[in-house]
Amino acid sequence: MPAPSEHRQAGSPGTEKSLRLTTLPEGHPCGRCAVRAATICGTLKAKELGHFKSLSSSGYAEPSQCLFHEGDPAQLVYSITSGSLKLYRLLPDGRRQIAAFPQAGDFLGLTLEKVHAYTAEALEPVEYCRFPRQRFDAFVDEHPEMGRELYLMAAHELAAAREQMVLLGRKTARERLASFLLTLFDRARCRNADWEIVRLPMTRTDIADHLGLTKETVSRTFTSLRRTEMIALLPGERVELLQRRRLEQLACGELG
């Protein structure tokens, strides 16, 4: 399940938050950021945002490259501006548990511990802003509006973690995959995207390690959902939502 100390998931910006965004002057360093409405940065005015940006450096990760490893010193905070990653921990016997799939708009690396408890590995090309932890903490202390946003993100993540506990503990394979897909569709909808179609940058093995299943079970379950016409599998590792109500019923255990 997602660890509150490692991953801050972007909330649901929606139209209201987008309307509150400050218009940035031409040439502002954050003027072309496509995810500002989905992050805590969206609460800042132009001058404050420029100061915040000046605390960071930009970075890029190729697929399979790690931003940090489990056990690394937790000295940096990352704001993902494009791409997606997988956040995972290796168990003593070599098995892997993927806690989350952070996307553009998410924050990584926030922890009360001195080292990271998870590894963050790029699934595809990833761009990010990287902040020294002490500077980030000091800025948030001076800007309570950002602290409130972090609180809301933490509360959202705690609810997601509890749902993940139910998913892994009680749901069937079909129910787990339905819940996972609905989460992806809802995140796409919050970003004002074509939420009826999502792309899956992760492999079937990645999904299996997230849902506590085998790769073969995940593949069979995708086929089952396609045959019952709840979803369509499209080229380019994309999934189209065809019957949301039935998928919701399946996720809640209301369908056999």
C-alpha cells in the first residue's frame, strides 16, 4: 500500500482549483508546467512560485532509472512534472511489492525517516523538479497554504492506503483489477483528460506485484473484463472504459 512517508499523491484539482490558479507572467520558469493545477504549487502566487522554483533543480530519468533506492538518505523531495514511476519495496525472500504508481503532479520523497523505505523507478521518461529537503521544509513552514495542501494530500493518501488493505485482503482478482482501473480512470478525469481511455505504462507483472496476484492471473482477468465488455483493450497499452457502472459494481463485490 502507498506509504505516506514516501509518496504524496496529487489531489483532485477539478475546475474550481484550476480557476484559482494565478496567471503567470510571460517567461515565468513555471509558465509551461502542465501539472501546476494538480500540485501544491498551484496554491502559490507568481512571485512565491518563482522563489519556490529557484530552490529546485530540474531532472530527467530514463525508463528503469531510479530516482532513489530503498535505504538511500532521504535528502531530496521530488515533484513529478511528466511521466510515471513505480514505488516498490523488496521483501527478504526477493519478492517485490509495488506500493504505488506515481504520476505527473505527485510528490515523492517526503518522509520522517532519515532513509527511503521504498525505491522509485521510472516506468517511462520522467521529468521532475528536485528540492533539497531542508529548503523545502523551510518554504512550507513559511507558506501555510502549502501545508494545508500537504495535509489534504496526506488525508487522501491515508484513505487510499486503507482501501488498498481491503483490496489485498478481501477482494477477488476481478475485483482488484476493476478497482485498480477505476482509480486510473478517476485520476485521468480529475486532470480534465479523456478519462474514458487510459494508458498503462506499467507491465502486467508490475500490476500483479501491486495487486498481490500473478502475471498470468492479471492477463486472464484483463481478458475476462474485455469479454464481458466492461473494457476494451486498445493498441498502445491503452484501456477504454465501456461500462463504468458494471465495473464499479464488480469492484464493490456486487457482481459475481
